[in-house]
Amino acid sequence: MEPDRLAFEDVTITYTPRTRPVAAVRHVTLAVEVGRTLGIVGESGSGKSTIGLAAIRLLPAGTQVMGRITLGDTDVLRLPEQEMRAIRGRRIGMVFQDSLAALNPVFSIHSQFVQTIRQHHPGMGRSEASRQAGEMLEELDIPRDRLHSFPHELSGGMRQRIMIATALAPGPSFLIADESTSDLDTISQRRILDLLLRVQKSRGLGLIVVSHDLGVIHHVSEQVAVLYRGDLVEFGPTREVLANPRHEYTKGLVRVSRKQRTESGLLYTLPSRASADPARPVVP
Amino acid sequence: MKSSLALPIDMQKRPLIHRRFWNSDPRRRFTSNTLAMVSLCWLFAVLAAVIVGPWFSVDPNVADVTARLKPPGADFILGTDQLGRDMLARVLAGGRVSLLVAVMATAVSLTIGVFLGVVSGYRGGFLDDAITRVFDVLLSFPTLLLGIIVMAAFGGSLFTVIAATSIATVPMVGRLARAGTIGIRPREYIQGVIALGIPTSRILLRHVLPNIIVPVLVLSTGNMGRLALAEAGLSYVGAGIQPPDASWGNMIAEGQPYLQYAWWVPVIPGTVLTLVTLAFSFVGDGLRDAFDVRELVVQGDGT
Amino acid sequence: MSAAPDRAMAQEPAPLLRVENIVKRYRRSGAQREDFFALRGIDLTVNHGEVLALVGGSGSGKSTLGRIMVRLIDPTAGRIWFKGADVTRIRGAALRAYRRQVGVVFQNPYSSLNPRMTVGDALAEPLSVWNVVPRGEIAAEVARLLESVALPAHYAARLPHALSGGERQRVAIARALSTRPQFLVADEAVSSLDVSAAAEIINLIITRRAELGFTVLFVTHDLSVAKVLADRVAIMHRGEIVEEGPPDRIFAAPAHEYTRLLLGSHLALPSEPLVDTRTQ
């Protein structure tokens, strides 16, 4: 049976740099089902990206993950690496922010894409893979005349589409988009997010969107998890959380995102890191 | 460097940079590289020996026909050559020449190569095209051939050997410096100082140079072995250091006929030369691996 | 601050910088490709003391225009006038002197400071090159500059990698303002930052401007940033300015199709309408 739920149970992730262990994420419990969308919001250093990477076990060596991350009934953290490969990409896809770094600069989009498909469907013929590639690129509104372009010849928005298509090629049930539209301008960002939502609905994906932008989160996700320096401070239905934030940090984040002004006429800001709790080091 | 701040900030800075180097990952990676560290120690030992040694050994050019081709032993630690000269003294004296050439040629090629590379990469346009073409032409000649041409034109002396080997190395250094400069020219921190109206010379010296120099220095270190080898090659074919003055190259050349029955005459300078060349390569490789990730340039603080 | 009432009282706006018919063409290599026009004949005036937001998508040419204004890029055609003087073709010392009067802050805080130079040295450099203060007072001025962007004085001894993105951007602003320029180009200066860090930088520009009175060209793709900061907005699309006007008018009644698309694409929280409903 296809796993229908990706869950994090009491997950604590600790980096071990040379000096001393730093907890990137502490006691986080959250979950997303297939066909649903979850937003993880936080500032840089909040550990929001760490969570996504932990699900596909792509954290740097020496990182300790405690708790359980389950995909259906499988505990991802206890799988041998061999079996993990059947999950990474195939069950849980990932789209990163930097599309230029993630695509191979010397191959055309088409050949990279066909390669990906054939990798995940061993035994598939070149022409069949090519046909499938065509279909998928169409699904993502990538014009056919762009197929034989090289990554650097495409706009950021177009590259992000390719990244999404590549992530979807193996037919995952879950997709994690980590700040995947942060480098794009307003219009492309909106288009890519709407595209993600469309694909999510048509394929019934479980979608996790990681972003620092509440506007993005509000647009795409049914549920939101707010991370502040490694702590999950709030988790619930997006509309409710943003309309009635309970935690001080979420309240502040909402005010900042709305560009509210203080009495002095300046924009509202969150207390700066320097003045925050020094016992909580910022994740590198 | 003439700093604009002869003030408290500057005073805090010096020990800081030193400590930063010592705590840096490249330093750590390098010192944990056994081969590179052994090579480095060997090079320092050779360097110390050729600097200090000749003061304590006999005159390397005094021949003693009564003591020709003596094998290594109690009287002569490394034996004597076909003219009865002390091999140890000659290896040390020859080493002075070889290492002097390597160090001087490196210094010269670094200075000229970095200057040309940085200026052409930064300026671009016609100047860049011209300098690049000259580099290409020079690079298309084998080092030895280039050396022989220079020696043929100006005669064999220490100075011309250094000049000849430098000319062959300048384009390698220059190309690397140019590539680095072109890579960082569009970076915002360079554009930023241009936009502040900082004079170009200062931009090149304080902003471009420190950010491109590491790979250039790494390359030059690895190259020093090749330069010592080039000197030996030139001397070997008779275009370099002229007998009776010793050089590892002409020692090998002169000793070659005796390989059958007095192996030590060519083999000892040859072995030392090989070990020195290898050691430079290993140190160069170690530095390259140590600095490969540009540690001091932090990419970002992604979560 | 960009209070609208001031503008109503102000007399005829005096142009500080004006570009006329600016064209920037990039030659394309390859057989059948035609040249790429980043800018197709731009006319734009930046008035004394105002904050002009230049809004557009990526590839619209907005950053190119900003860089042409401060002469980091040469235009293919057209003219740049600064305080009535033609600065399009000045070179050498005159160009450096011009650059002293204008400042730039770039987008990427991670590449906008020399990674091998301490914050103190980076700030001291323009001070000593331009003799902004006597040599003996440079250290004190560096401390003042840091303070002006709300950074502690001991940051002077730090290297950029020890600073957060927002902190680096503050240093970049302090440095750009160290020569006391009359014109500041902020090229997507807050786009790579977290929302709160971005708000801090915007506040900083507001407060520094209130004190020093420089003129700002704020290049951005984010309309909401333009909304809170700008006295005037110019919308760019494909190398042309498609619309220009006061923010209230542009957000309430966008005239150009592209502006409408921009406004429609903006992702906002429910009670954050882009149309200005600022309460007094």
C-alpha cells in the first residue's frame, strides 16, 4: 500500500560542529497526509530546512536525529541506506531553492529529464521515456521549444518548473519545496506556487512548503507549522493560526509580514537576534 | 601594507588573523595530511642543509685526483666524483643553485604573473586579449625548449637560468590570476568599492588580490619542484649552470658515464632532485586539497 | 519619512538625477540570435529628496538602469544628468568624484562585502580615500557609522562571515553612506532577507534619510516594499517604464496591464491590502 502519511514525532536534530553540539530542531511533532498541504515557516536559523532534509536523510554527516520520522508505517530513521534510496526521490521528492546549482550545466533539460525518468524506471526504452518526459513537461507548462535549452539559458521560473518536473518524475507521494520560489520575482513566484498547487491537487500529493514568507505559506498551505529557533511554537490550520496567533513570535511575525507600523512611523520588527536568549545559539 | 587605521582596530586585528589561520580548517586539513607534512619537513631539512651545509663542508670545486670515484664511506660520506671532488659538498652546493632557482623563479613569476593576470582580467578589452595571446604563445613552448632558446641568446648563468624558467612559469600563474580576477570582478563587493570611487590600484591590491591569491600560491608551490627540475634539465643539456660550478643537473650529466661502476656519482644528485621535486608536488597537492573548499569565503547561513 | 503631506506642501520638485533615452544593448553570440535590449529608451527623473521605487520583474532591466545611473555600467546610448551636469561620459578623477556623491547597496548580503576584510577596514576605506574625516578620527567615525546602523562598535574587528545577512546589509548601508552621498541606489537591498531583517533595513533607510536627507532609488520586485517606502513608483517591464506615479494612485488604479498583473500576483496576508489604507 502507498504510504499516506509523513509524520515527525518528537524529532530533535543536533548538529555537531567542532565546538559543541547545537540543537537545530527540538521536539518537533507534525504530520502531513497525502492530498494535503503543510507550510513550515520560520526565519533563517529556525531549523525549517533541517526538518525537510531529515525526512529524506540528507543531513550532513555527524548530525544526530532523535525521535521518529515515519512514512506510513516505516520508520525512515531506522532504514538501512539501501532501502532509503527507494524512498528518497521516489516516495518523497524535494525541490530546492537554487535551481542553477541543482541542474547539471552541461546537459540539456531534455536529456537530464529523460535520464531521471529512466533512472527511476529501469528497463524503460529511450523513446518511451522521451514521450513521458514530453507529457510531464506539458503538465508543468514548459514549452516544448525550451526542451533542448541548457539550464543557464532559462529564466529562474522556468528552471524551477524543470526542478519540479524532475522531482515529480519518479511519482512521489510527498513533495517538499524548500524556499523553492524565494529567488523568483512576484509574478513567477505566484505562477510557480499556483502550478505546485495544481499538481498537488491533480496528483493528490502531500506537499510541504518551507518558506520564510507568510504570504507564500498563507497562499499554499492548509496547515502551518511555525518554527522559532528550533522550537515548534505553533501548529494548526493556516487560516486560524494567522488570524489568531497564540504565540508571541507568531503574532510578531504576522505584524511584520503585514508591514505594520509602530507609533514612530517605522515598520514593526521582531526583537533582534542579538537581544534574544543567548543560551539558544543560532543554527549555523 | 599601509593600513588606513593605525588605531585600536588594527592592533586587535593582527593576532586575530594569526589565530584565525591556526584555527582554520585548511590548516587542520593540511597538518593532518601525513604525506604533505613529511614532504614539508623534508623540504625544510634540504633547505637548511643547503643554506648552512656549504659553510661546514670542503670546497666543492677542489679536485683531488688521488681520491677519484671513491664510494660512499667513512672518508667521504657520499663518495667522490670522477675528479675526486667531495660529493656531499657538491650536492649541497648544487642544491643551493637548484633551490635558489626554484625560489627566485617562483618569486619572479608570481610577481609578474599575478600583476599581468590581475590587470588583464580586471581591465578586459584589448589589453586582456593581447596579454592572453602572449601567454598562449609562451605556454605552447615546452619549458625546456624555451629555456634553451633564452640560454642560447643570453648565455648560461644563474641569472639567465632564473629568467628562462620564470618566463615559462609566468603564463601559468598569470592565467590562474586572470581567471580568478574575472571570476570576482562582477561580484558585488568589487562593484561596491568601484561605486565608492575607490582608486583602481587600491581595489586591485586590497580587494582583488587577497581573494584570488590562494590558488595561485598553491599552484606556485607545486610548481617549485618543476622549476628545480627545469634548472636541472637546462644544466643537464649544458645550457644552464656551467661546470665546474655544481648543479644537480650538470652533476647528473657529468656523472652519467660512470653509472656502471660508480653509480653514486649520478644517482645521488638524481635521487635528491627527484625527492625534492616530489616533495614540492606533495606539498602543493596537500595545499590544494586543504584549500579546495574556500573556507574563509562563507557561502551563507541557510537553515 | 515618506509622508505624503510634505509632498503636497513642497514646491516644484527639483530634479537631482535625470536619464534620457537610455538604451542598453547586449550583443548576443551565436548565429541567428538578435541582440538583447535590456533597456529600450528610458526617460526617468529622480527628484531631490524623494524615494523613487523602481519596480519590475527579473529581466525587466531595473537593476541595469540603477547601475547605469551610478555609472557601474555604461549605457549603449542616452544621457545621464546629475545636478544639471552631463555625467554620461566622464572618466578618471571626475568619475570617481561622481561616485563619491552616489552610493549603492546591492541585493546579496553574502557577496557585498569583501570576505577577507574586517568590517572596520571596509568602513574606514572610503573615509580615508576621500578624507571624509581627519586621519586621526577615522576609528571614531567607524564606530559612529556602526552605531548609526545599530551595530555595536566591536563589530569593527569582525569579518563579514561572522555577521548575519541583515547585519551585513547594515554594514553595506553604513559604508555606502560613509561618503555622505546625495543619492543612494538600493538594488533589491532587502530581497534576500527574512521579513523582519528586511523591515529593519527599510527602517534604517527611513531614519538615515531623515537625518542625512539623501535621495533614494529603491529597486525592487516587491510592491509591498515600494508601498511603505516610496514617494513615487515607476513600473518597469521588458526594458521600458510602463507606468509612473504616486504609490496611492498606482496601487488603487493601475493603468497598465502589467501593473495589474503585478498587483494580482502579490501574495499578501488577508488584511494586508496593497492599496494604501494606512491609518494615521
